[in-house]
Amino acid sequence: MYKDIKARYRLTCDYIHADDGTRLPMSVIGTGKPVLLLHAFGMDARQFIPFTVPLLSRYRFYLPHYRGFGMAADVSLPQFDFIEQYATDTHAVLNYITATTQTERVPVAGISMGALVMWAYFGRFGTDKISRFLNIDQAPMIHHQPDAKGGVFGDAQAQMFDRFRKLIAASQPYMALSDFRHVPDGVKKALLDTERDFSLLSVGSRAAFGVTQLSSMRPSYRRAFYKHPTWQHKIRALHAYTTLPYDYRTVLPTVDIPVTWLIGARSKLYPANEQRNLAALLPQVDIKTLSNAGHAIPMDAPIAFYQSLKAFLAQN
């Protein structure tokens, strides 16, 4: 089936040149109007493809792989602030898309981290190249602030960030080891347990919880041979998340394009009520809540997510 889709809809890998000269891979599929989809933390951009298949005759989807993930797993970051780096890389992606398709404005959808990148992008580059934006369960802030509790993990933020800091400290002596198999088992277990628990917090349905729990089981004999090519990047990213403020609330009133804000009612990463409060800062916003989904909306409610993406694109 994958080969048939690849042949029929011309799944290719384009390369763009970032501002620092780095070649960044981008999966491209479809035959119609250009659409940019931005992936989540730890996600391979190609995981969007199943949701695009029914739309491939009408849209051409551009799926960039952010440095450290997917096809860009071996691409290093030149700066600690990875969200701002991704925003700069997204600017290069949009320049490429608009130039090669002769399109002035492109609809953009971002999920989780990909959506946070867009809030950073709007603050730096504005909205000139974007026709509308689909924000998928992501607040424009990471840390709670005295005037807003809309950051990640809700009431569990302090506990989770403390866990991240302990993991970061334990990992530091081994960050020069590119081969995860050479890292002490205690550090490997701590990282994989953190990844598992983060994933379990992201899902809101029983089915998705069961699949996530089963797929993340890695007993000691499996850890010994697990390569985990993105482990260093994830540690650095967690360090940035816990250290940098990442608060883009002041950007929201300046976003002068239509925004659809898709919320998972069961989201444990960004509580629905806090997301609604933040969405109210946007000049043009359509808030849609999926009652049976958590943060990982495509996994919890795949049909509803597809329908939401299709409706969003139909408005363009």
C-alpha cells in the first residue's frame, strides 16, 4: 500500500537550505494546492501521511523534518533555543514553498511542538506568507506565569519539570556518547521511562493508552541493544523547555489571519479551559473541542482529526 501511495501521489523528499546553510529534508506528497504540516516533539513528519491520503488529489502536503527528528535525526542544532531555530527553519521552508509553487500564502497546521514553533514564527516573521493556521492542542506558553496557568502539564508541571531536571543532570556525563547502547542502563531506563510517561499523559482514550503502554515496553535485555538515535537531542530539548521561558502570549493579538484552535477535551498537557482562555486573545479564532481526545488528537480520535483537517483546508 505504501509503495502504491508513493507512486500514485509522488511522495518525494525535497531538500531546502536553512539560513545557516544546512540541508534540511522535507517529505512532499500530493498533487494540488500547497499545505504545510508541522510535526510534534519526537514525531516523524511522515506520520501525517495516513491523514492526508484522501486529500492528495486536491492538496500537496509539505512535511519538513525538524533537526534531530525523523529524516533529520542526524542534523545538529546550532543553538540551545531549539524552538526559535525551528521557527527560522520554518521561514526557509515557507520561502521555498511560496517560490516553487508561485503561491503567496499557504495554510499551515501545527501539532504540539510544531504549533509552538508557529507562535514563535509569528512573533519573528509575521503572517505575510500564511493564509490561515490550525493550532492543534498547543498553548503559546510552556511555563506557568503569575497571571496565567496555561503552561504544560497543568497542576503537575512542577513535578514533571523536576523529573526532567534530574534526568538532564544524570545524562550530562554521557552526552558525548552518540551510541545510546554505551550509556549506563540506569540513565537509559530513566530516559525511556520519562518518554513512556510523557506519551501516556498525551493520550486520552483507553485504546490509545493501551497501544502506547504496550509499544513503550523495553525490558533490560531490549534496552541493551536499543540505538535511540534521537536521545541526545531530546535531552537538549528538555533542557531548553525547562530553562527558557517560551511565552508567546503577546504574539496572539498580532496574528491577523484566521486561526482554528483544535482542543482535546481530555488533554493533560494543556488543560482545555486554559487553552480557551488563551485562544480568546486572538483577533480571529474558531475554537473546536474534541470530547474524546487528549493531547495526541490524531491518535485518540483519528477520524475526527481527519475531518477537522479537511474542514480547515476547505475554508482556505
